[in-house]
Amino acid sequence: MEAELAPSISREDLQPDAVILDVREDDEWAAGHIDGAVHVPIGSVADRMAYQPGELLSDQPIVVTCKGGGRAKRVTAWLNANGFDAVNLDGGMLGWQGAGRPMVSDGDQPPTVI
């Protein structure tokens, strides 16, 4: 996946009903993620979009995130090159956590970014 054509959006400009795609691995997702985000590890994005896009199809751009932004930029570029409207979340999950934005985890531990 190429990192070209990867427009971005800031946390402040994110719409409340935005479709957020988190492309981190399972352990990263379980440790902490944005409530309501859709989890599809980076290696599964192409298959998911081809066969079961479901809630990822929206009138708004798909907002893609990962830990720091590198994987999300590649996925954003791939989505845009394949006919989807996508933007990269500036700062990724580290930026989200650093700004004190709400997160949830899949366990008993407080949510965090690993």
C-alpha cells in the first residue's frame, strides 16, 4: 500500500458521526480504542472492503487511524486509489490519547495505546 494520496483530518475537525477505521493489530485494539470505531487489521483491509464493507460504506469519508499514523496513511492512500473516500486521522491513537479524548478497552484495564 502506497502512502501517496493520503489526506488527513484533525481530531478537532472530526464529525461526531464519523466512520472510524482502526487498522491496528488485535492486541493494540484490545488495549484501547475509540468507542464505535470499526476494527480491521491492516492485513485484512483489502478483503474486508471487497467482500464485507458493511458499516465502512458511508456518505462521509472513512477516517483511518493506527498508533502513530504510518499504517493509516498507507490504508488511506489504498482506499482512495480504490474508489473509497478516506482521510487519515492526524496523530493517530497516540495523538488521540495525548489530547485526552475518550477511549475504551476490551478488558478490565484502563484504556491505553500500546
